[in-house]
Amino acid sequence: MSRRKTPEEAAWLAERYPGTPNRELLEGFRAEFGWAPTLFGLCSWASDRGLRKDRGQIDWAGHPEYVGFMRSFVPGHTEREIADAFEREFGIRLSDSKIGNFKARFGVRSGTAGGRFERGHVPTNKGKTWDEMGIPEEKRERMRATQFKPGNLPWTTRAVGEERVTRDGYIEVHVALHRSERANDQWVMKHRLVWEEANGRALRPGEMVVFADGDKRNLDPGNLVAMTMAEHAIIVRSGIAYADRETCETAIRIARVKMAASRAGKRPRRCASCGEVFEPRYARQRRCDRCLGR
Ligand SMILES: [Zn+2]
């Protein structure tokens, strides 16, 4: 049976096609819309649109622990945070499309937009005292030491007082931004502000700040280390561990070595067969694509 899909039906299918087995996809479609295309119809529709199946699909149905983890972790987290946490937990790196597919299939939402919390998102700790949050005394000492005082102007921003803790444990501070009238009421990550103040410069685009000891409440400037997101991705993906400032800085150096080696592996070279210079697609490629018959 062939039938024209409505835009809603097409969007529903396109979102799930890459990560859902076809049989399950067609069953879900029938349950949702009361009819379903044939398997053949589905495949030719997908290929017309250039849709492909994700390689190495995640078997959500066969792993309730994956689903349980995602259900509890996805709300309030960005795709990067979700991929990092899932990898730490199960040793599998989820692509953005797999995460998007999970959300669509299981009806779970991040509640974030472009990595920032959506307007109206109220963290569970908002307005709570340190007592209510159960923060131990030794951490309070450090928090007091790094809390903003009136008249204390950080590098790019001015704190206007209130602090809150996001669902994933980061302290945010309410700031008024200099030189910007339309954005003078924002919450920013406090550890970024502390880093900027301690280092006397603004963070560059693509730079992030990590907690060397892994404790998101330890805002001691000595515990805050800046790195690029690319370096961070390699550290996480390669499972390079760090536990303090020194090991964290070593982890960054290892990531830089890996990046340099990977760049070197992709340098143009002479084909071992025809002698022409070509740009390899992978590090050990000895022959050009033409000689490889591709
Ligand atoms: Zn060649």
C-alpha cells in the first residue's frame, strides 16, 4: 500500500529512521498514525531523502539499564554532557543523532537549547540554603572564599548577587554584563568567572574550564583549569584520567600530542603506486584513492 505522508508523518519517520530497526519503526508508525507504509516503501522513501541507518545502533530495547540511565540523566543536560556521562558509565560514545533518536523514541527532553538552559528552567536548588543543599562545612569555606562581594568586579562581568546550583551541580551566578544593554540579566557559570578573574583575561570561544579534582563545588582558582573543547573531547574519549591540577595539565599535554599525531597522519603524501601526491583519508593510507579503485 502506498500513500502520501503528511509533513508530520514524514518528520516523525525522518527523526527515528537512523536509529530504529525498520520493523520497530513501522510498528511505532502504525500505532502513531493508524497506517504504515510497506517495508519496501519505507526503504525507497528513506533512500530518496538520503536518510541512512546509524552504524553501530544502540540496542535500547535489549538494555534497560541504558534506558534507565538516559531517562534520569538526559533532563537538564546538553548532548555533550549526556555523551560524556554515558561513555563514563557504559564505555560507549553516543553521537548527537543517537541521543536525538533516544529523545524522540522515548519522549525524554533535555530542557536545554543550544547547550544553555531554556528560559523558565528553574534548577531544583534555586533559592535553597547551603543547609538545605547539604553542603559540608569544609566546602562552605571554599565557597565563601570565592563568593562575590559587592564592588568586586570580575573580568568581563559584574555579579549582582544571587547564586544558584544547576541540576548537574554547577554553581551559577547572576550577573550584569558590561557593554551590553540587551543582555544585562544573565546567569553564568561561576567557575568561568572565577577563572577569568584569576587569569586576567576572558575565556576564548571554544575554551572551557574544568575542575581539576572533579569537584564542581571547589572553585579555588588553583582547581580551575582551562582547555579547549577539542582537547577535552580527546581526554574524555581516550579515558585519560586526572585528579588534580598537575595530572589535569598532563592530560591536556597528552591530548595535544594525540591531536598533533592525528594531524601528521593526515598530511598529503606520495602514492606508493602512482607517485602522485594525495590527501589521505586515514593515517596509514599508502595509496591514493584512484589506485585503490575508489
Ligand atoms: Zn596512486
